[in-house]
Amino acid sequence: MSSSLMPNPTDRTRDSHRPKKKKSPAKPQPHARWKTHAQQNLYSSKLRQAIARVNISADAPRRGRAVREAADRVLAVAARGRTRWSRAILTNRLKLKFRKTPHRRHKVALGPPRPKKPRFSVLRLKGKTLPAVQRRVRVLGRLVPGCRKEPLPIILEEAIDYIPALEMQVRAMADLAQLLLGSSSSSSSSSAAAASTSAPPS
């Protein structure tokens, strides 16, 4: 009776020879890379190269639009196409590049023009009857590229990665603006000093 209650030593040896499972380290979250200095420095260097190719002679609205498109394109390339929003930015850029202007066909009027009936938008009517949460989800889906028709879990997953990427973009563009302002002020001061030294004494 007592021998049945005693532990068997062979069981301990078997347990000691069993390989212990190693705990896998926690995987870093994908959106955490946008908060690193290395990623921001890499994005800043690519952004300077992209902005240098922007046509400066264009008017202010076109120049601002070109700078914004270049910044978004560099941000999408930095994401390496692993997210929906980055792929949407890149594919939208390709569509704009290869899109051809359609030829307009002149319509021949066969009779008096018919009066146009007022059209009621079904989406507007549905938007008024939607709850507040669904309206906010639709707005968020419009703000995140490529998520206009996606369900809520995908929209939230993309927004979790897209918002830190935008924050990094703002930081990089602010640093670049400060750098450009500093270089322009130093060049203007050096030119003023050179003009004062070259002027003949009175």
C-alpha cells in the first residue's frame, strides 16, 4: 500500500529528459516602426530627394499638391506595400499616370431638350438615417486610403498603422522646413555680409 503512494524515480528521469519549450519573444507591432529615429531619418532623406524633383516654377496650388503627393508616395514606398493604404496610394498614382483623357463626342440634338428630373441621392438619404457610430466609421474609412468599402475591423487595423505613419510624416516635414529656413537665412546673411565688405568706404 505504501509502495503505491511513493513516486516512481523513473518518472522524474523522463521529465528531466524532456526538452523544455522556449518562450518565443513578443513580436514587435508593425506600427511601432514609424516611431523609430532610423525610420524617420530614412524617410526624411527619401523625402528630400522626391521634393528636389518637384517643379518649383509651377504656381503655389500645383506646387503644394505636388509636394503633398510626393510625401504620400514616399510614405507608401516606406511601408513596402504591406498595408492596404500604402497599396492604394501607389495604385492611385499609377492610375493617374497612365490615364488618358477621353475624347468627347459631340451629341447631335434631334429635338427639343427634355427637362431634367431632380435626382435624389440614395446615399444621402441613407446617411441621415445611419446611427452616429456607423457615420463615424464611414468617415474614418474615407480618411484612410483604400478603406472606403472595407468593414470596421480592417478599417481599424489600417488606421492603427496609418496614423503613426502620418505623425512621422509631419515630424519629418517640420524638420525639413526648419532646415530649409535655416539654410535660406544663413545664405541671406552671408550675401549681406559680402555686399557690405565689397562696398567702397565713404
